[in-house]
Amino acid sequence: MAGIYIHVPFCRKKCHYCDFYRTTATEKKKDYLQALSREIDLRKDEMGTEPVETVYWGGGTPSVLTLENIAEVFEIIQRTFQLSENAEITLEVNPDDVTPDYLSGLFRMGVNRLSIGIQSLNDRNLQLLNRRHSAAGAVGAVEQAFGAGFSNISIDLIYGIPGQTAEDWENTLHQALKLPANHLSAYHLTYHEGTLFHRWLGKGKIQELPEEESIRQFEQLIKHTEQAGFEQYEISNFARNRAYSRHNTAYWSGKNSLGLGPSAHSFNGLSRSWNVSGLGQYISAVLAGKPAITREFLSETDQLNDYIITRLRTKWGISLPEICEKYGAAVADQISGVVMKYEKQGWLANRNGTVVLTTGGMLVSDQITRDLILDNDY
């Protein structure tokens, strides 16, 4: 199974916390679309004959594109790649871009999953994040999407926002989990270098939530999603009725993926690569027939570490027998020693050789992962 990721870098305005590559230069959409079409042609052989099971439009804000823009690119993808009949086609949508005509157009052209960026259902929090929608607008967008025929809807939420109280988060969860969405992605705010929030934090303009409050909000998240019938299948992702994100699950499982557009990442098991982040550089390089791509070839240690880093985040965990078979008993024994240490602390559980994080372990997953990954080739 293979997946295609399309990075749409355009935003009408920049959120204060986001570190994904984005630009407000929407006047360059035409040049971007021309370059994207050219990149598909230049890199089509990288997928081989493997069927494409997922297409994910991320950003940025893909819903800045018109229906005609999306249809044009989607037609090229269908013509160029072997797209599975039941492929998952996801588009990230900003609530402010949702209209009945836009939704019906997406539905007709074959988009069958929407990821709607709610982030919060508290207007004060939304204003601080610099989102361009209101809480009421976000609720309305999800309800409109469901009414337009979308049965596979994911919503995004952020917690740990400066000044966010447990009551704020409780209210957001209470409202969000009543919406007709079968998937939830909930992330703790991170102060990424280069973002406005990071600069404000350094200047003391905003204050990071105390650790105990962040833990409390994570525990609220676990409690309320479980009560609402959601399964936590990855640290930050929850699904009703096993409506897992097939695209992200394939990524966590180490499946092949082709990333298109500025800053998009690709992976084929033996190497990872990423496109240049600047829109102008991306366009000029692709149109000249030489995409600006950085590629890193993975040693066996790199491959094992990637497996640990991605799989440990999921409910499927890491398999010690698989590691032993592929990398040898000595490596499996080394990893088992670390596993035993964290088992005793209650942070890992070993279920017949499959190692998963406990709820407590999720709070210190970075520390556990650092201890599990190998530093040198063996």
C-alpha cells in the first residue's frame, strides 16, 4: 500500500502556533498548481506499480483552493497513478471555507474524508491562536459537512493553550465529542522555534501552562474520548468504530509515501526525502525539471529507529520477535532490557512480545523513545 501527500502551502492568515511551511501569497496559486502538475509527472516513477491507497491534501490550508483547482490536480493523479477503487481521499478544511456548494463539489469529485481544523470551541482561545473562525462557525462547518454526505469526518483540537483552563478544555471536549465526527486528533500545544508563540514566550508575553495542568488536560482528553466511544489508537489520535486515518496509519507502519509540493516529505523504506520549503524555490526548480529535493539514505539502525519512533506511538506497538528476526537477537535483547525497566515503572506493557505505551507512558513517551533507539550501527 502506498500513499500520496500533497502540501498546499497557502493560508489566508498565519496561525500563531503553526510551524508547517505556509505562505499568505495566494496570488501564486496558479504558478504553484503548474509546478505541482509538473512535479507529479517528474516523480511518477517513484511509486512504481504499487497501488495508491490514500491521497492526503494537507497544509497550509488546502480549502483555499477552488473546486476547479482541486479537480484539476485530482484528475492528473487519477490519470498518472494506479488509484485503488476504495482509496481514502482526505482534504484538510478550514471551517471558514465551508459552504454547501464547496462541500457538494468535493463530494462529487471523490473526496471521501474531511479533516476540519477546529482547534478550539472557545472564542477567546481561537482569537489567541489567530484562527479565522469562531466556535459557532466550527460547529456549523462539521454539521454542514455531515449533512452534505460526508460520513468520514475528522476534527483537530489543541490543548495546553496559554491561559486555557481545565473548564475551557472540558467545555470544548463536551461540545466537540457531540459532533457528527468519527475521528479526533488532539495535540498539546508546542512552542516551535520560528513561530510567533515561541517569540512571545521568550519575551514573557505569554506563559506556558504548568506541567501539572497539561497532564490534567491530557487526562481529561482520555476520559472524555473513552466515554464518548472513541478508541485511542495513537497518542494524539482517536477513532469511533475503527475509523482510523488510513493515511497516517500507513505512515506509522512504515509504508511508502510520495510527498508533493513545497516542504512535503517522502519515504520508501530505504530513504526519506523532502522538498525545499520556499514556494518560489520549489516552483522554479520543478519548472526547470530539477525538483529541489534533499534525500537521506537510511542505515539499518536508522530503519530500526524509525520503526520504534513511529510504531511505539500507536496501539500496535513494537514487536520484539519482529526486531529479533530482522535485526538479530543481540539487538532485540538490548531493546528488551530497556522495555523491562519501563515495565517496572508502569510506563510500558509487554503483551506476548508486543510492547505498547501505557497511559502513564504516553506522558513520558519522548524519554522512553530516546532510551529505546540505538545510537550507532550494530
